[in-house]
Amino acid sequence: MKLLNKNISSKDGSGTIKLCPDTPEDLWHAYNLLQPPNDLFSCTTLRKVVQTSSTGSTTSQKLRIHLTLRVTKVDFDPDSLQVRISGPNVKQSKHVKMGAHHTITLELGRNFTIEKECWDQIFLDRIEEACHPELAAEVAAIVMQPGLAHLCLVTGSITVTKARIDVSIPKKRTGSNNHVKAMDRFYEAIYQAVLNHVDFDHVKCILCGSPGYVKDDFYKYLCEQSVRRGDRKLIENKQKFVLCKASSGHKHALEEVFSDESIMARMTETKIAKEMDALNRFMRMIDTDPDKAYYGYNHVQMANDELAIDTLLVTDDLFRSSDILTRKKYVKLVESVREHGGTVYVFSALHVTGVQLNQLSGVAAILRYPLPDLDQLELDANVHEDENLDHTDGDSFSESNDGDNLEQEMYERLREDVADMGL
């Protein structure tokens, strides 16, 4: 991502930022930067324009025009890696009326501008991460089992499935070599997928995981075929292949691959390695020292009030909430933890790590020191709140009774006055 222009007010944080996406991962960052319904998005787009001549005949042509939309909807397609922004036009144009709805598909290499009422620290961190891609090295991963394999590209923010190989493998039978031929077709399909989808200039490591010896047989096939065919790309990068264990060839098996400490040691400086290490420490601490590991917003916020958070884990899904107040409370939590010396990891929802964290409410914390009474403090706070509510109801009930007694007394006095007058 290229940062072309930045104009943000130091008073209230409002302003505009102009960017240019270079890679598919930049589109994911752009999706996270846009927040309906207050953001304004400006970009050039193709629009079909119909013109009517003086004789009544019509002609239509596609023109590239510049539009500014008030964002009402943002969609991201993880398969095609496309971002679609919808909303009404807010600036008068020669070909598009004010208020006319339009949908823009963001393209690589096309400049766009985002205007916000407030650029908070989470947005600015996202831009900093997008503009420094060298901080997030790419990793390729292949998980396989006989007949099924997935080739994925794991970047700093997203996990993209580049190829799915599904080949029917017959059972082994005495006197038949159909099984061997089918496995060779299977390995050949993976071989071609690696050649077509892995850019060895950017990928630092290629993980191969499988149950049993499938990965070993594939690596042997790859080495033999690359030498026989003279594929320099594979011959020169054989050392980048790392064999590891996985339970299946399905995509979810990546969780096991990234949980292997020996594998993470090969990627110590990558973003996903640091996130996976933090998540593994949290999971282990739940078993070994549960008083230092909490998840859920209420527990984490109470731990932050005690200045006890050492590491905060949070998913970017929480910052895309349509409720402004919900987003602000998580932004405030992140800023508070950083102010008090804590480390914050923002997990991508398109990573296996982000999926795991989302199953734990999306926010978790590793504490500096144990807080065994945290649950009791929350329980006492709830009881105190209920008592205050009951006390308030009792006071209102007493006031209501006093009002009824006063009305009754006035009614009795009125009856006495009427009787004195002989009526």
C-alpha cells in the first residue's frame, strides 16, 4: 500500500487519507479502514452514461468518472479478493446526480481517498501496517491426505486458498498398480499448483503437512521431477520446504501446523508467528495458571482497571462493528493497555489464529500477576447493582403510597366541608 497524501486535524482527528493498493492484501486493509455510515469514499469508476439527442435517439457509452460516495455498505470476497463499496453520491457530477446510488469495485493500482470524522489509533495502526509490508513475510502451506490437498498462501493479514486438489484414489490391490498411478497424478497436480501459485521471491517458507508419510512421498516426487524436468525454480528453493505433521488435508489442519513450535522457530520474525506464540501461551495458561488468563470483554476490562494486562489479544472483527459505541469501547481498551505498557496483538479474522480467538469472544488477555478474585468482584458488582435497583424501586413505591394517602386526606376534608354547608 502506498500512502499518497495524509491530511488529519490534530484537534478532533478528522481528515482525509489518499492511498493506492499494490497487492491483494492491501484490499483487505482497505476493507478494514472503511466504516459505514459516516465515511466518504472517493475513487474513479466506470459508469454507463445514456445520452439523448435532439431527435430523441439515445446512445450509451461507458465513461471513467470520479465519484464520492457516502459509504452505506462494504463487502469483501475472500475468494476473488475484491472489495465492493456501495452508497449514494454526495458530490455533484456532470453524469451522476446527487443522491444516486452506485457500487464501486476497488482495483489494484487505483488511487482512492477516505474521509472520516475521526481517525482513531486503530485505523492509523492499520495504515502503518499496510504501508510496511516487509514486516509481514509470506508463508505458503500445503496440507494433504491421499486424494485431497489445499495450497494456501499465508500473509500478514489473510490466509488465501490458492488451489484445492481432489483426486479419486483407489484402494491398494494385489497385482494392480492403479493406486500408485493415482497417487502420481495426485502429486503431479500439487507439483503444478506449487509452480503456478507460489512466488519464491517473496515466500520464505513452504510448509508441507500430512498424516503418515504422504508429505515425505510428495517431497521425494517433487525433488526427482524437478531435477528430471530442469525446473530451476524448485531446484533452487528446495531448502524452503519444511515437512510437518497434520491430521488431514482440510484447511482447518493449518491450526495444527502453526501450533508446532519447531515450525514457528523457522518464522520467528513473521507477524503470524508472534500472534500464534501469544495465542499458544494464552491457551497453556488457561490450563496451568487460569488466574492469569481471562477472556470476554467484562473480565478483560476489569483486569485492565487493575492495570494487570501484559498481553491483549483482540480480533479485527470487533473493530468493524456497525455500532459506533461498541467499536469505541474496544479502541479505548487497546489504547489503555498500550498506555500502561502492555502488548497488543490484533488478529485477522481470515487467519486460523483469528478464527480460534473468535471462539473465545474475540478478546482475551494474559495478566502480569494473578487475579483470583476477579470473578468474585464481578459478582459483587452485579449484586450491588441489583440492590441499588431494588432500593430505587422501594423509594418510588413509598413515594407512590404517600401520594395516595394525601389524596385520601384531601377527599375526607372535602366531604366534611360539604357536610358543614348542609349540602
